[in-house]
Amino acid sequence: MIRNAWHFYFAVAYGIKALCGSFCIALLTP
């Protein structure tokens, strides 16, 4: 149970990081 929650949290954090990264790149590129 804890391991599944950890994997879920890691996936969510990775998704948010990727989304923020692509968003920042979109903002930086004219």
C-alpha cells in the first residue's frame, strides 16, 4: 500500500515537473 502510494506520488510529481518545464519553455520561446 505504501509502495503504491509512493509510486503514485512520484508519477504525479514527475508529471507536474514535466508540465511546468514545458510551460516554462513555451513562455521563454518567443
